[in-house]
Amino acid sequence: MFHWNHGWFFRRLPNGSVHIQKRKTAHDNAEVEVEATIPAAEWASVVAAVSQWGESGPTWQIALAFHGEIHHDPV
């Protein structure tokens, strides 16, 4: 898992979801205080929303593609 800061860890799962944990300390075996799994499409929304361009259909598609998932608009 990637340790960001102050015990916050992130990991991309094989299905594209992102698992987040807040541990009491930065150690791998530290007690987990909070954890959540964000689905790939929702993670793309987070990434797009905090980008300089904000979230829109195109920025969401770019974030999703960057994360390794590609969704096409229905025809």
C-alpha cells in the first residue's frame, strides 16, 4: 500500500477500486482505525473533481482511462 501521510494508506485493487485505510501509525502492522473501498468509477469522480478542470463528462472519462478503466458512452 502507498503511505501518504499520518497513517493514511491507499491501494489500487485488481478491479480498479481503491482501498483506503487510516492506521494509528504509519507501520504496516498498526491497528486500522478506518477503512473504505471506493469503486473505480467513483474514484475517477474524485480525481476529476479535484483536478484544475473540475468534474465533467470528459474529465471523468480521462480520469477513468488514466486509472486503467475505459468506459464508452452508449451509442
